[in-house]
Amino acid sequence: MSVQEPSAFSLYRADMLNIYDIPVQQVQGVGPQKAEELQSLGIHSVGDLFDYYPYRYEDYRIRDLAQVKNGERITVQGRVCSEALIQRFGKKARISCKVMVEELVIKAVWFNQLYIKDRLKPGTDVVLTGKWDQHRLQITVSVYEFSSGAHSPRTGTLQPVYTLSGSISQKWLRKIMGQALKQYSSHIAEILPDQIIRKRSLMARAQGIQLIHVPEDHKEGQAARTRIAYEELFLFQLKLQAFRQLNRARADGVAHKIEAETIRQFAETLPFTLTESQKKVVNEIVKDLRAPYSMNRLVQGDVGSGKTVVAAIALYAVVKSGHQGAFMAPTEILAEQHARTLKRWFEPLGIEVALLSGGMAERKRRDLLASLQSGLTDIVVGTHALIQEDVYFRSLSLVVTDEQHRFGVNQRAVLRRKGMMPDVLSMTATPIPRTLAITAFGDLDVSTIRERPKGRKPIQTFWVKDDMLDRVLEFIEKELAQGRQAYVITPLIEESDKLDVQNAVELYELLSAHFDQYKVGLLHGRLPSDEKDATMRKFSEREIELLVSTTVIEVGVDVPNATLMIVYNADRFGLSQLHQLRGRVGRGAHQSYCILIASPRTEQGVERMTVMTETEDGFEIARRDLELRGPGDFFGTKQSGLPEFKVADLTHDFELLEWARDDTAELVAKSEFWTGVAYASLRDFLYREQIFNGEIID
Ligand code: ADP
Ligand code: MG
């Protein structure tokens, strides 16, 4: 008999069998063939079988007909009190009879099951499940039992409904589950520490498993579900928190020497004073940079909150302490903008900044790579290809990633594979709802920039229908006449980059003709990158006043004099995308506007337009977005990096997730956790999940 690898975790006590080591064939009624089919559902051991949870329950509890609403699905118990009657219509046939339920005579109806006629004899006891028609006092039967006294185990209960495959039937799986519980439930070991179970008033694991499969009522099923969901989130968070704890202990990062005075002096050279929020976040970062463990921090701040300067200060600090930094952006346009900004701030101070761009001439590129390797260049800016390519540094100690949500979550792994352990600072303008941040980036510290720079006026947002274009054009004219600049975002054609471009070109021609006294520019993804850069540079220097663009400028672009954002077919964009687009304006002291042109055809489209006009708060928008789309979609399903759970559900189990985060953080901070006997099986779990190799979760 071969023992399977435990699939989830195996926790043991000397006096207990480990249910994850017991092959599922040991359950009475599971033969070799069925065992094989169970394997295709991922069920190898008895433990796996227990962890195969139902996704809903069917209600076979016997109901009092007086309390049933019309159309509800019910189960009743009664006695046949008439001969069966058969009616035929064309190919269909219907069989019916009268049934006495309590004091009431009802009619029971079956379709196309003539073979049961012989069994419907007056006096037969039946249990019927089906849809109730209150007006006709009639039940259309979908499930039935003829019984002489003893009912099947289904009657009177909630029955679990499982995902099935192969020849495994619902009925068989229920039977096997019941059998397995009978044989082995006393061997279900507790996983969670006692004090947590008490603190959170959770069920014991054995009880949770018993009741999630066979609950008395929905409330019990719910309580069991809570226990199991918490456990999933706990184990997930335990990995993250343990990993962080070990990472700290490992002290494998650079302990930068940074004087407070250095930072203060640099801040004074900036054209503005930092907000309190920015100062707070800078302090958090500097603390990490000074510490010997490698930093992994996410700066979360709404569009326009001023994240770039925070990153710049961090870069300045590491350069001043003798190291190099890399700054990565999701697009070439943005990389170029950041390079320009950093050069403006740093070059007067003798810090060498270079842009590594895709379209660079081979020779120039080779020179740049050499100067990074020798340490002549202090800071390199580029797209995320930067760390993946053959770029080597004399001493890279900080990697900044702008718009981190665009990159996926694997950078640290990439860096490690190259043998580098720099501090990592990620920035995101997509305000990730707190709970998602906890899950997806559980091994990150999160800093939040809460306020925007002073003197910013709220952006006024209008939603107009397609037929109001003339007024929109007048509005653009008015802003341009006052010396402001405007963006016009062209319609998005699903899945068609080519049509997007065509649209942009046509709109550009139209608007150039209309605004012939102004300089109009065009930007789209198919332009060569030097042309894109040139256009963007012209826009930022006001040589272009009206910029027609596809969503290539969606994130990060910063031109404070631009005050007007027009979005065509705005209902085709997602909420967070619209928020990003709107965030291109409102970056200076002037009043800014966002005009969404849309005649939405779906309810969701209307909802999105409404949300946009109602709020400018990125956090609120992300929350509404999440509601409208669900969390998978939020990060773009598979790319999301979000873990998948069997029972826990990130949209609804917010509170459990926070409990799990807090409880595990507290747990791993105790030295007892790493040495105490009581925690041996949890440590064992971590060991199997390879937490100790420092490889996972990035
Ligand atoms: P985001 O957080 O969206 O990346 P940026 O870093 O691009 O925002 O900053 C938006 C604009 O605000 C930039 O023009 C930047 O120079 C400016 N800015 C940043 N911090 C301040 C501040 N404390 N006071 C005034 N302006 C600021
Ligand atoms: Mg930015």
C-alpha cells in the first residue's frame, strides 16, 4: 500500500492517525476504480476527502405546507391516497396522484416517469421533493422516495452538493463522505492554536468538517464554513508572516548609512514642500533602508498624491550612501518622463541619471551598461525589462517600481535569481482595497500617502451624452484660450489595437481641423517610441496644447498645466482605468475638469458613469469597482497573483482575512512559535511549503 504525499498539511499527534496519510480506499465502499476517479478530483487521502467541501446545500427538511411560499422548492412527507392517473400530450406524459400530507390532500405530479405508476398504490408512504404550486396545491416532483417506515439518510436534512466528475454521483459521494466521517472523524486533528480558537470563537476542526458536510441547518453550515475559511486564510497568512519574520532575521540586505540632514537638505532643493503624508512615508522608507534586512515596501497613494518625489528621495539616499538605484516604469513614455524629472532634480547635485530605453542605439546602450557596471551611473530609469536583461551594477541596492500593479508580483524572485538582494520599493496609484493588499502583498509593508499636495482643487467631472459634442468642443476651446492644455482620449475598440489607432487618427484629423489655431498632437501605441517621446515632451513643454491619445497615457503621465480630460465612449472603460485617466489632470493649481462622453447601453456602464461623477476618491472607486466586477477581475484574473481558496472568498471574508493577518503576525513574533512543541506541526507545515528556503511568495 503506497502512502500518498500529503496534499495540504499533515498534522500529527502521537495518539492519532494522520488522516492525510490514510489512502481514501480505506473508506468502506471505495474500491480501486472509484479511488482512481477520486484522484482526478485531487482526493488521495481521507484528509483530502474531508477537505472536499460542498459548494451549496439542498434542502430536504420536511416542511409545514402552511409556511411555504408559492414556487419554493420543498420536501414533504405523506401517504398516497388515490390511484395514479396518466395523461399524454404528444410525446410527453404526465403521471399524477393525490397525497395526504398532514391534514391536507395535495396533488403530486411527475413528468415522463411512467414506470413509477406501479409503485403509486394508495397507502404507500412517500417523501417528495419538488416545486410547490400554492394555488393548485400541487407539487411537481423532482426527487422522491417510497418508504416503508425507514427513510433514506437524505430525508429531513440539508444535503451537501459537490462538484463532480466521471462516474461519481452526488449520492455516492455523500454516502462515502458520511462513511469516512463515521470511520475517521475522531482522527481529525486540530490545526489552529488553542488561544486563537478561543479568541475568535471558532469551532474545533473536527466539528467544522463534520458540519460543513452535514449541517443541521444553514446557520450551522455557515458557522462551519467560517471555521474552514478562517483556517485557509490563517495558513496562507502564516506563510507570508513567517516568511517576513525569517527575512528580517536573515539580515541579508544593505544597511544604508543615511543622515537625516542629508534628506532634509535635498528636500530643500525641491520646488515645493513635502506634505505631511509624504514626510511620514519617507521616514518609513528611510527606516527600512537603514535596517539590515531587505526592504519590501509598497507605497500606496491616489493619483496625483506625489509618489514620484518620495521614490526620488529614497534613490537619493541610497546614492548618497554609496550605492546605485534602478527606477522602473510600466511604459516607455513614463520611463522617459521619470528620467527627465530625476535629471532635473539630481543633476545639479552631481548625481548621474540615465535612461535605458528600448529604442537605444547599440553603441550608446553598451556604454550605459558599462557605466552601470563600473558605478559611474548612479541611477538608471527604464521599463520593467530593466531587471530582466543583461544589466549589471557595481552595487545596486534599491529598485523602485512605479505602478506596481502593472507588473505582477514576481520581481523580487527575478532579482534573487540574479543574485541580487536590493531593497524594493513599489508604488501603486490603484488604491488597492486594504484587504486585497493584505492578501496579495502580505509580505509587504504598506505605506499610504493620504493627502494630496496643498492648493489642489477637486476635479469637476461631467457625464454627457454623445449628442452634446458641440458643447464639449466649445468647452475645450475655452480652456485652451486660457492657456491650459487638454487630453482627448479616443474610443477603445475591444481587442483591436488596429481600430484603436484608426480611431485616434481620425479624431486627430477632425480636431486638428476644428482647432486650427492651436497645436494638436497625436499619440498611440503603434508610433515608434522616439516619436512618442517627442510628442510627450512637446506636450509637457506646451508646444502641443491638445493631445489626442489612446490609453497609452493612462498611467503616470504628469503635465500640471493640463486641466481638461475628455474621454470618448467612456462607458467602455473600467472604473479604475477612468480614475487613472482622470488623474492626468488636477495636478496643478488650476481648476481641472473631466468630461466623460458616453451613452451607455448596459446598466453597469451607467453605474460606472454615476460613480465617476459622484466621487473622486480612488479608494471609494476601487471599492465600487470591486463590487461591480469581483476581485478576480480586479487584477485581471489569472495574472492577479491572488491566491485561490477552496472556501474563503475575498469579497466577503474581509474580516476573517484581517483576523488571520493579525493573529499570524502576533504568532510568528513569539519566539515560542519557533521552538515550542505546541507549534511543531505548524512549523512542519511551513517547512513543507518551503518557507525556509526563502524562495517563495514574491
Ligand atoms: P503620482 O502620485 O500620481 O505619481 P506625481 O508624483 O506624478 O503623482 O506628482 C504629481 C504632481 O505633483 C507632480 O507634478 C509633482 O511634482 C507634484 N508634487 C508632488 N509633491 C508635491 C508637493 N508636496 N507639493 C506640490 N506639488 C507636489
Ligand atoms: Mg506616478
